[in-house]
Amino acid sequence: MPADPLLLTAGQWLGLAGGVLAVLTVVGFLAKWGIRFRLVGVTSFTVLLSLSCLAFAISYSPRSVVEGAVSVPVVFDNGTDLVIAAAPADLPREAFQPTVEQVARNLRGSGRKSDDNLVHVRLRRVDPLEPGTDRPVILAEATRNLLDASVTVLP
């Protein structure tokens, strides 16, 4: 996973500031300064920020981009084996498969419990039949394997 260089740099600088503040806190306690307890709070908060920046920089993974895909919202996710994304009405036919593949690649597998470790991703559009009645139409479907992160786009 790539690390975000800005967050790594910020984490290192905050860590350095936390070390300087820790030294000041120790000196404050030895010299019995009036702000020594405030220094404890500032130091602990700075160290916490440093560790948070470093952890987020290491764990960050950018979203996958598939050529020809359009960004669409996920409208249903049951948390196990089914995700449905909504396609805009003007989405061209050649963008169906790349779009559903992009949605499948950007799913996070942690926390999902599926018997076969597969997540089915569907791209759908709602077509009006008559006033007050609509019909969902499945445009494309993909299957994401949670074990090896492979994606299979179904025709």
C-alpha cells in the first residue's frame, strides 16, 4: 500500500514537536512551573496527532480508477454479498462494464461475511413505466472475490 508523503512528513514533524514538548514537560515538573499540567495535555495531544498521521499515512489506499468508468453512488449495500450502484439515465452503454468493475474494485472487504467470499455488484437504472410506477433494470454485474481481490465482470 502506498503511503501518503504529506501525512508521513506531518507525522514526523508532529513527532519531533511531541519530543520537544516532552522534554519541556519534564523540565516544567522539575522546575515546578505553573503550566506543567497544561504541558502534559499539549504533549500527549501532539504525540496522539503524530501517531494518527503516521497510521493513516501507512493504511491509506487510493481508489482504483478503471478507464471508461463513471463515478456512481452506491445505493444499497447489505454488508455481506450484494452491492447495488445507481447509474445515471444518460450513461452510455460502453461505460456499463468499466463502471461496475470500478465499483467492485473499490469495495473494502473487511467486515463482510459471505459464505463463498464473493460480493455481487450490480449497476442498475430505474426506468419509468407509467406515472407512479418504475422498474429497476440491471445494466451490468460484477463479482468480487474477497480472498484474492479479483473482479469478474459478467456479460
